[in-house]
Amino acid sequence: MSNIIIINGPNLNLLGVREKGIYGDLEFSTYFETLRASYPGLGLSYFQSNHEGAIIDKIHEVGFSADGIVLNAGAYTHTSLAIADAIAAVTTPVVEVHISNVYAREPFRHHSYLAKNCKGVICGFGLDGYRLAVESLLKG
């Protein structure tokens, strides 16, 4: 059985209520249960924090034992060398995910400090980006 964790960063706890035109109107907990049901043989877990250090701690905690990490670091994508270093330090593959197409948004969102340390980046497919990331991790 594979073990994959989804880690969401700041403000993603507000999915379904914040900026619905960008992020949609579905709460992540509802989406996660649907995703989990789609992969009954997969150990799929979820963690969310608005705090950079907690995200780093979780990457350290699972980064040598999980089979994959799906990471939506939110705005930390564009600012956090510390999260980038945490990804580089672990052996578990990480797929960076963004719900919106960050390249169609403000210029500061066009750069990711994390991407160079990730297996790949998926953006612009809404919540389905998480499923695409899980699929890519399962395929190796």
C-alpha cells in the first residue's frame, strides 16, 4: 500500500469561502473525502497549516517514510527558501500543486522557490490538480 500525504499551506483552510472565482466553492475537506474514496487502497492523509515552520516540520516528519507528498504551499511558494530547503533535504518525491494558473495571475506568483526541488508542478486545473499529482506519484 502506498502512503501519500497532501500538505496545504496558508489560507487553503478557507477553500469554499474565499475568492470563489479563483478557488471554487468546494471545501477542501469535502474534496479530500471524495479523493480518498477514489483510492481505497491508498493511505492518503492530509495536513494543513498557515504556519511556515509547521509545514517544514511535517515535511521533515514524513519526508523519509511517505511514498509521496502533494504540496500546495500557497503564497509560501513564492517566498520560502526554508520550505524549498526542506523539500531538498528529504527523499520522498514532492509534487507542487496550485489550484489556479499562477502564470495567469500577478507577476510575483510566476516564480516558485519550490519547483526546482519537486518532481513536477501542476497548476490551473482546480482541485483536480491534487488527483493529477496523486496519479503522477503512483506512476512513479
